[in-house]
Amino acid sequence: MKKNEIEKLLDENDNSNLVFYNDNKEKIEFEQVALINIDNENYAILHPVNLGYQDDEVIAYSIKIDNLNYELLEVEDDDLLDKIYNEYQKFYKSKK
């Protein structure tokens, strides 16, 4: 059975690139960087492949799942971004 993009994202053994569509139905490809859990909420750290971002630039998204629908929402709250970054640093150091 083929997994959808969110199932791939939530599968810790699947690090394949993801394809999502924005509100204008434009295809955006992302490289998976990390999945971070803070207070029982999942946050995806993704690198846009085809948007002109530098190799070290990423975007943090919250993952909202409602029944069979899902949505990625860009995290814009600075305090939450700091928490996500700090958790990512712990995750990154543990992988070394």
C-alpha cells in the first residue's frame, strides 16, 4: 500500500523527499530534515528543494491532522521556533 506524504513524514524509517501543493496548486518538493515532538505536537523541519533556498535553510511546520485531511502550517512564533531549534540540536547531537 502506497503511503501518502504525511505517512512518509511520520515514518521514522522513511527519509524520502516529500511533495506537497500550496494554495495555488503549485508543487513544492521538500527534503526531510527532522521530525520534532514538543508537548505531544509534531513539527517537521523541512528543506524546500525547488524554491531557491540555500542548503542550510529550513522551514519548521506544525502538522495538523483532522480525520483523513492534513495540513502543514509554517511556524511563525519565535518562542516556538526557539523550542523546535533547541530540540533539533539535541536530536542532531544524539545522532552523531
